[in-house]
Amino acid sequence: MDFEAYQGERLDRIGSFLARLLPEKSNNLTTSDRLYDAIRYSVLNGGKRMRPLLVYATGEALGHALDLLDAPAAAVELIHCYSLIHDDLPAMDNDDLRRGKPTCHKAFDEATAILAGDAIQALAFEVLADPILNPLPPGQKIKMISLLAQKSGMQGMAGGQALDLAFEGNQSVVSLEHLRNIHLKKTGALIEAAVTLGALASEKEMGPSLIGELQKFARCIGLSFQIQDDILDIISTTEILGKSVGKDSAQQKATFPSRLGLETAKQYAITLHQEALETIGFLEDKDHHLERISALFINRLN
């Protein structure tokens, strides 16, 4: 299957899975209508779904059954959706637009947005634990739940966001190595989780060396993704990105372009992409789409 067809099929698949998790409201709905509307608004409003795509592509490259990849693909996307809601809040990045639409707290209100994020985060772990949605053996499910908790918590995404906020307005003290560390957690940790969850979604054990190589691949593309996000905040437009631009500079955030210069930052992203491809050279005898997915990260600059 060519990549465009593969991408379309997998995006349709994860979209359908998420829609089944969050169906249209029924008369027996036991939660707040407003909260449920905010959850559906935030989860089902499109997006590139890059992280679920990585789950599918990694698992399929290793020969895993497609039905075993739906739950981890959904779980990592739910964590991503919750993080966007909270990132957009006035206490964080204070954004009005997300994916070309009003952010959750603008479409609803701040309290509802906070609760929607909380509920979506909980739903991610519920999906991984569910015996029907995720029919893997208990031992594998525990590994997946533990991994996603670690990569989204204080040692991962949340911790990276805290470090980013701590140095807002004081970018001159942030070294390049410290900046790398911030974004390996803030952005890269969830991308690493997506790749690792795809590898773990099997009844058979994956060797630690294989997992290690895949995680290195994920760290490279995760960091390149963040560098490009920094660059696009400078060179793109709100209409193209679907979110506000120029905010990094306005908030005096340390970014890769501010540390390296725009052209050197672009080259660094390309170098990381090349390193990522070298890391998954051991898969070259397999039919997989990881190279094309990694290219989506770098081609955001074009």
C-alpha cells in the first residue's frame, strides 16, 4: 500500500475508534452535558493525529496485529488532546485558537476546559486497562500504562512544560543542552511513548535493544518536531498553522532559533531527521512506513 493510502486508512481508523469512545449524547448520559460536549469538541476536532500514526506504523513494522494497536493509538492521542487543552489555558500559553477553532476554554469556559482535560487524561488510561478495547495480557497492559504515565507525568511531558514555564521571560540563562532537555520531555516524551506503545502492543516480548533503538528514533523526530514548531512560530501565519504565531518571542521563551539562529536551527532539524533514519536501519528489510512518517515532521518546514 502506498503511503498516502496507508495514512488515510489509519487516520480514518483512529478517528472511528475515538468516535465510538465518545458517541453522540444519549438520554441516559450520566455526566454533565457541557463537560461531555467539551470533551468531544476537543478530541474529535481533527488534527494531524501524528502520534497514533506512529503507534500503528511501529507496531505494524514489527508484525503486530492491527486490532491490538487501536487502544494504544487512542490512548496516546487522548493524552495529547488533554495536554493541548491545558496548554492553551490563560495560566499557561493563553491561546485563543487551536486547529483553526476557538480553544476549549474559549468555546466553553476555563473551569469546563480544566475538567475536560482531566477527564480525557483519565479516559486514556481507562482505554488501556479495558479488557475489550485492549485485549492484551495483563502484564503487557501494565507495562503500557506505566510507560504512558511516566512519559506524560513529571518525568516527561508535564515536567517539561514546568521547566519551560520556569524560564519564560529569562531565556538568556537557558543553555542549548538545557533547552534540549526541556523539549525532550515537553514534546519528545509523548512521541517516544507513541513509538514504544506500538512496540509493546503484542503478546510476545520485544527485546530491550530493539526498544532502545526505536526510542532513539522517537527522540530524534520529537526534537526535530519541536525545532520546527519554534521555526514555524516565526515564519508561518495563524491562518496556515491554525493557532497563534509569534507567541514565543512575545513571551520571551528560549527557542532553538533564538539559541542557534534560524538557518542553523533548520539544519539541526534536518540532521536530527537523518539520525532518526539511521537508527531504524535495522528495519530496512521490512515493509513499513516509519521513514515516510518521520518525513512528515521535517516537511512541515516546506
